Amino acid sequence: MDYRKFGDAYLVRIDKGEEIIEQILLFAEKERITLASVSALGATDDFTVGVFDLDEKKYYPHTYKGNHEIVSLVGTLTTKGGKPYQHLHLSAGNAEGNVVGGHLTKAVVSATCEMVVRLLPGSVDREFNEDLGINLIRFD
């Protein structure tokens, strides 16, 4: 991974073989990011996305292997308990043009991932919501 800051944003390059969530959390910790929006594109050949079942309060993951273009990766960087916390969704298309997506839990870069992290002024923390079963943004 390598990155540069331009005004209130970073341009981040995540390299072949690196896992996106691991890298973005390392980056957020190193740069002490407490609130930002994330958008990216690139390629992956091993990723897991899921859909949250509100009744069961759990994610149902789906893992995909093989060449996929990251059509869209969007989300936020916040904190939880004072540590970096990511919430990312990914859509990826295969050679046949089929696109799948959902809540990102893992994605290994196969060529590159180009990410823009736009800093937002301030900070927000997350806390677990028992009723929904997810970590929600907490505004103090």
C-alpha cells in the first residue's frame, strides 16, 4: 500500500496480494483518521460479501474466487471504542458481466485497488445496537 494526501483527501493504492480491510484499517490508524468517506475501484480474485438478516441479526457471507473487477467500493471510516472502524460495501463483476455485492468482509487485491479517502471534519464513534444487532454511528 502507498498513499499521498491532497488537501482534505488521500489517494490510496492497495497492491496485489494485499487485503483491502486490513490495509484500510492500518492506514486509518497510522493517519489517525476518525471520520471519512471512502470510494474505490480495482480488481480482486478472492472476496467475501454478505447480506445482513435483520430477523436473525447476522450476516450471510458469500465468497467469490476468480477474476472480478471492483465496480464500486463505498463506505465510511469512523471509530469504535476509539479505534479505526470501517463500514464498506463492494460490488464486483466477472468476465460474463454478472455483478454481485454486499457488505465487505474480505477482498484480496489481484492487480490494484485505487481508493479515495475524503476526510470529514470531526469524529464519530460507533456502538452496538442490541435491537438491530449492528454497530451504529453514535452522535454525541
